[in-house]
Amino acid sequence: MRTKLILFRNELKNKTIPKYKMIGIVSELLLSREIFQTNAELEGFLADVCSLYFKSYVFRSRTLLVARTIREILNIKEDMDLKVQLYYFIQQLIEKYNEEDKSKNQFNGWIGKGV
């Protein structure tokens, strides 16, 4: 997943990004069980990053949620705010994965020595 996140971040660095790429990135994030284990976590993501609010029944199905989100992204006239928010969210995820790897690597060298 980390490699996909890095690709997404690189795409979002571009000055202009087509809407279909934004839709693809958001869809991949929403459908990822690795990033969002439960559907309840998606509500906060959509509110904070995308500024989208849906009724509670929409969050029961990820595919319905993706469909509604795509429809809203297509209706957005100025998508620069969404691009910036997505960039920062993905950057935070990458940093989180890097910190987890650092903590795992510290113990690998320590445990193997002296046995």
C-alpha cells in the first residue's frame, strides 16, 4: 500500500490534476481495508478531507459510499482544496508507515545479537 500512497502523493504534487485521477485516488482510499478498517472511520475522512457529509445509511456500504463521493467530486467546480487536503492526508499516512517501519527495524538488530 505504501507504494500506491507514494504514487498518489506524486500525482497530487502536479500543478493541475485531471478529475478522473482525483476520483481514482479517493476511490482507492475509500475501498482500502488497510487504511480504513471500519466503515465508521470513513465518515471522519470524508468530513475532514473532502468536506462531504452523508446520511448514516450510506456508510453501511463502501460501494455506495464511493458512488456518492464520485458524484460529489464530479460536481465540484474548484477542486484545488480537495487536492491539497488529499495531499496532506496521504503525506501523513506515508509518515505513519515510515515510523512503524523504524520501530520494527530497531528491534530486529537488537533481538538477533547475543543469541
